[in-house]
Amino acid sequence: MKLKGIDESDKCREIRGETYLLKVEGNARFMALWDQLVNNELRLFR
């Protein structure tokens, strides 16, 4: 029973870690795209 619980908690930790990494990568990509959009807008206004 204890081993089963440990395995399940490890799985949860792995899933949380993956989702966290996906969030960070997604945010980084979004910010890069946002910077490009903002720079393009600024160029248009200049």
C-alpha cells in the first residue's frame, strides 16, 4: 500500500512539473510574440 501511494504521488509530481514547464514555455512564447506585435505597432506609428 505504501509503495502504491509513493508511486502515485511521484506521478502527480511529474504531471505537475510537466504542466508547470508547459506554462513557462507557453508564457515565454507568448511574450516573444507579444513583443513582436508591440514592436510592429510602434513601427507603424513612427
